[in-house]
Amino acid sequence: MDGHHFLETAVVFLLATVIAVPLTKRFRLGAVLGFLLAGVVIGPSMLGLVADTAGVATISDFGVVLMLFVIGLELSPSRLWVMRRAVFGSGTLQVIVCALALGAVGYYLFGLTWKAAVIVGGSLALSSTAFGLQILAERKEAGTAYGRQAFAILLFQDLAAIPLIAAVPLLGGALARDAHATPDIMSVIRVVGAILGVIVGGRLVLRHVFRFVARAKSAEVSTATALLVVMGTAWLMELAGISSTLGAFLAGLLLADSEYRHELESNIEPFKGLLLGLFFISVGMSVDLALLLAQPLLVIGLVAALLAVKAVLIMPLGKLVGALTNADSVRLAAVLASGGEFAFVVLNLAQQQHIITDPQRNLMVMTISLSMALTPLLVLLAARLVHERARKPDREFDQIEADTPRVIIAGFGRMGQIVARVLRAQGIQFVALESSVEQVETSRRFGGTSLFFGDPGRPEMLRAAQADKASVFVLATDDPEANLRTARLVRRQYPHLKIVARARNRQHVFRLMDIGVDDPVRETFYSSLMMTRHVLEALDMPPEVVEARIARFRKLDEQVLRQQYLVYDDDAALIQSSKEALNDLQHLFEADAAEERERAEEK
């Protein structure tokens, strides 16, 4: 691709993206569908504006590599352990059951070899993480029962894609020699050895590398180091005959518990988003519309079969394993019934390894693309079926016109107002964002000049509020799920901001700590301590004893909170920890009382 053609291709890609993505997002169909449609339009099936589709696909594959790295960063071993029941329970069942059913259909009805059936069944069992999470976020349903179940299943699917991608070269290498051969045992040993080498080497080397780079205090060097780790690990895995995406995932997993995790996410995110969009465009370019026109009944039948098989299997799974209602099971099936972006990666590899043929790959890509395009419509249809009320549209967000703030306050309820009053009294500049129109109008009657109507969980509102120039971000929203979404966004896009976050309860504290928020403020903890102080004083307990008891309880409770964070998804361990904490508190109070009696006798 020479310079002239490169510029021409870049202009075509950007123009198609600028037109298609805003249109699909305007109709709440998602950005991924916009990228796919843009690829279809500029691809050889329609306008043919880009000739070098192979070169584009090679570059765009790096977007998948970066996506796997970011997924690895978000899957720290401690986080996986905490979510193990939901992820490895319902997630495992969904992938295995759907893969077996779809693989059997391919083997018995379409004459696939057993190796092709394994790969095809596994790839079609995966759903679209990008579509699913985006739809849940847009509908504000990520915190619902079915939203949490969908997230757990999608998380396991991301994990399941890794061994599936790694298995393709193993099956393909044997297939090239003999259609009925089994995988070479030496290839398996080489794969396992390479994975162990990367894990051990990464644990010993990577943290020291990032610690050395951090001393340079250069954002450019940090970004270059992050890209070097991703590309270097992917390259080493590729040399060992393993997919580069597996190497990127392992690199992210190794750094998931690192203190540099959030900085890495913020450095990688712009590259990941751009290149991942390029990947979806390249997928759209590879869609063969001539196939749809030539065999419309076959394509439509395959799309209907894929959606129906997965929906029929997922609905009872949601009721049996996730304890969902009938309505929530229907919603869960609508979100997860389509194919996913990882299937494109797996099928491309399978075609390159001659496990499936070009026509088979094209037919499945067309099927998956159409199923993904139908996902937003399926979700709307599911909402109608369960008689869901439509949300009233909000008014337009305010235009933020304020001096550069030192503090940004998200949420202007009871807690946010108190923070604002103290800051205003000291002349400290701040900007407050509140998503409730009624709350904004009420507060402005009392002189809220730095208060604006807007959603603090939206990137454009944070940019308008000049979050990049602030020092502290006060997260005072009273909706725990909105609180978590905003914290995740701020941590990723503005890692320099010190987040002071409000937490409703201990579970909310634990989830904020997962994101990397230090010492969340429990909204009722300190007021409860004050109330307890008044109760003890009303019982005629000496003030110094009351102070000692309150301090003792507060210190122990903070220690227990840190200990319970490690097991907060395990109900049995959590209950046992609470019982032990109560016993410890009783023993400590008894010891304090004995010491107080001894001091009194000495006097």
C-alpha cells in the first residue's frame, strides 16, 4: 500500500465512519453496527472504494489484539475469584450447551468434519460483548438481575475465546496433513511451554520494567512501553505457533493486579477503540452481499436458526442457574442470542488453517453479521413482549460555562451539596453535574451557580467540565450502578484525578475497590457512629469510654472491610467473617473494660 493509496484509504474509512456511526447511534443501534455498515458500503460488495482488503485486515487485526489486552487487564485473578460462581457457573453452561448444539447441527446437517464442527460450534456460541454491554449501558440495565447475569456470561465467553483461538492452529496443522489426524502432542507441549514462559517471565520482569519507565515521568514513554508489552508478547506467542491474541490477553492478565493497570488502560484505550473500529469495518468489507442475493433463503434460515437455538437454550439457563424471572430470561436471551466479534477472529483463523472453506466462512460471517445487526431490534421486541414501560426523554444537557475547576462534583443531592457548600465558603472553584432536572431546578433557587444539568457518566460532559484540569473528582451520585459506571469512566480517561466516592453499602464499597477507588465513603457509616455515640452517652457511659469504644469499633470494622473484600462474592465466607468479627469485637471490649477497671482500682 503506497503513500497515495494509504491516504485515499484513510480518507474513505474516516468519511464512512463519520457518516455511518452517528446514524446508527442516533437510532440507538450501537457504534459496532455503524462500523459494520460502513465496511459493507465501501467494500467490494457495493461501492468498491477500497481495493487492498487484505492489507486493511492485517492492520485491523491489531485492534483485536489490543482489545484482548484490555480484557486481560480487567480480569485480575482476585476479581475472577470473587465472581467465580456467576462467571464459571452460568457462563460455562451457556458456552458448552450452545457449542454442542450448534456444532452438532453443523456436523449432522451440513457435513462438517468433527474439527470444523468444534470450531464452528464454539465460535457461534459466543455473543457480542461490544453489543451486549453497550445495550445494557444505554438502557441503564447493567445493574439489574438479568444485566448482571449477562455480564457474567459475556465475561466467561471472553475467557472461552482464548483457548478456542489457541486451538485453531493445533487442529489446522494436523488437518493439513490428514483430515482425520489428531493434534500433534509436541504442538500441545510447545503451546503450554510458551504460555508458562510468558506467565513466569512476565511476573518477574514486567513490574520492574514499568517501575523503571515510571521514573521518566513521560506519558509518551509510558504509552510506548504499554504498546511494546502488547506487541512483544503477541509476537513471542506467534513465534511459538500460537495466536497473537492469546499473547496479548496473557500480557493484560499479568498486569491486572499491577499498580500501573489504570495508567495502561488509559494509554491503550484510544488505540484500541480506533483499531477495533477498523476491524469491524474490515469485517463489513468481507461481507459477501452477492451470497445474500444468490441464496437469500439459506442465509435468512441460518440467521433464524442461530438466534432460535441460542435463545431456546439461554432462556431456561437464566431461570435455572441465574434464578431470573420469565421476563428477565427473555431479556437475557435477546442480548446474548446473536453471534459475536470473537467469532470473526476464530473463523478467519479457521479459514487460514484450512479447517473450513472460503464459502463456509463467508456464509457464517454473513450469518453472524446479520444476527448482530438484529440484536438492538431483538432487545426492543423483548421489552415489548414483557410490557416494559418506555422511558421519558430528558431535556438537553446544559452548556457548561465556568472557570477551570479544582473539583468536580458528580451528583448534587444531600452529600454533594454539603461538599459544595464547604468548597464555596473557602472560594475553591468547582463544577457540579446533576442528572435530575428537578434537583437542579430546586438547588438553583438557593444560588447554585456552579451547578449544571448533565450526566456525569458521559465522556462529553466530563470534557466540557474540564475534568482534565481538575484535581479531585467527588462521586456523590445516589445510584450505585451509575456511580460505578462513572467511576470506571473517570479512572480510565482521567487517571490523575483523585476520586472521593460515595458508597451505599459494603457491597458497593467492594465494587468501587475493584475499579481502583481507594477508601470509598460509606454514606451512613459515620452518621451511624455518631448516633451510637449519643446512645452510649445517654446510658451515662463516661465520655472517654464512649470515645474509646467508638474508635475501637471503627478501626476493627475498617480492618474487617479490607478482609471481606477478598471474599465478598462468597456468601459462606462472608457470613463466617462477620461472625468472627463480632466475636473479636466482644473480646476487645471485654479486654478494654478489664483495663478500665484496673485503672480505676489503682486510682
